Amino acid sequence: MHFESFPPSGAPTSETEAAATESGLLPDRGPALLGIVEGPEGARALIRHDGGEVTMATTGDDTPSGRIAAVGQGQVVLSGGVWDTVLTMPAG
């Protein structure tokens, strides 16, 4: 299974941005875990990558930020290069 990409669909209005944005929860750079969806085919992670691209991926998928090594309770492990990166759900 390959990841799905969700391109931006236009600029949000200032009202929408104010209602949906809580500053400081997500890192400004690097990948960020936005959510995890559990379904009959297993868990899938919603990840925002550098540049703002958002993908939905599952274990074994290659994404712009690395291969998904694991999707667990509130976290995702990305494998790429020498180090693994653990992404966790933002608190808030």
C-alpha cells in the first residue's frame, strides 16, 4: 500500500485559522504526527512533512520523511538513514 497525499486546498480564512490553530503544538520544521486512524486494515498515521505536505500511511509505507516502521498507540516510528525517529501526538 502506498501513502496518500493531500494537497492544500486554498488558504484558510483568518477566522478558520484562529479557530483551528493553537500555536506551539507542532514543530515548525520536520515531520509531525497529526493523528492515527484505526480501521479494519490496521492503524494508519496522518503525518505532516517539511513543506506542508500531509500523507496518510501505514507500516511499511515509504513517505517523504522516511519509511513507516511502526504505528502504535499515539506514536509512529519513521526509519530512514542511520536513526529512527519517533513521532508522538501533540499534547493539547
